[in-house]
Amino acid sequence: MAFSKWFFLASFVLVAVQAHTLQRRSPFHFQYKNKLYYIETFYKATFYKAFMSCSKLGMNLVSIESDDEFDKLHEFIKTNTKYEHGMAFWTSAAAMEPLQFHWMLSGYPVGLASKWLPGEPNNKQGNEYCMHLWVHNKKLVMNDESCTTQAFYICEQPKLVTSSDIRR
Ligand SMILES: [Ca+2]
């Protein structure tokens, strides 16, 4: 009886340790400054479904607030995904007026002027009202695209402050 109790407890601890290790090693989460990101590279969705999928996770579709944040995302995507030409990731930037992109959650205009693919945004065929990140010739660039295109997506949430952060 005592042995089976220990066996049960040991199994439980082993499963918990494995789950923790997997979570830490997951290539699809990463932190940068005050944000935690989730990068979906399995399911593709329209901009609208991507927006809702992030909400269901308690997160938001990503808003990129600086060149530095863009570069960190680029580095992470390059290192942890297939990084294939044509791979695309929705962000939360959309245009009320053609070519005028704003982050939907904050309302701030999209900066990052140097990150557009040359010639973009171009509102091709007059229906490109959403902005995605695009792997193009081994670079990550921005492009305006039809909101109903299927693409991967990036969610973000504020990083919770832990006691170890406070001690630093
Ligand atoms: Ca375009």
C-alpha cells in the first residue's frame, strides 16, 4: 500500500516536472521587456479570427511599438520557426483609410517606417486594410494585405511582475 502511494506521488512529480520543462522550452513563447508573446505557427487564420484567437487566450494581437521590439521579434522568428519565404504573421495594425495604418488597440499610428517591404504599403487591388509581418528574401518585413488572407499570428500580453523581478 505504502509502495503504491509513493509510486503514485513519484509519477505525479515526474509529470509535473516534465510539463514545467516543456513549458519552459516551448519555442512559441518568449518574453521581451514587459511583454510575453505567443507565436502561432501551426494554425493559419484571417486577421479577424487571429484577433479573436488571441482574445480567447487572454492576450491581444501584437502591437509593435519600436524598431527594437520589431528586431527582437524578428530574431525570435528567425531562430524558432521554419522562417520560410512567404511565411506571414498577422499583427493588430489595420487601416481605416487606405495606407493609414494604426495599432487597433492603442490607436497609435504604426511607426517602423524602415520595416515596410520597399513599395509597401501599396493597397494592391484596393483591398489591403490589414498589416502582417512577412518573411521575404531572408528578412522580416511589413506588408499590407487583404484581411481575409490566411496567415499565422502573434499574440502578446503584459508580462506579470514576479518577486524575482522586484529583487533585481
Ligand atoms: Ca501590399
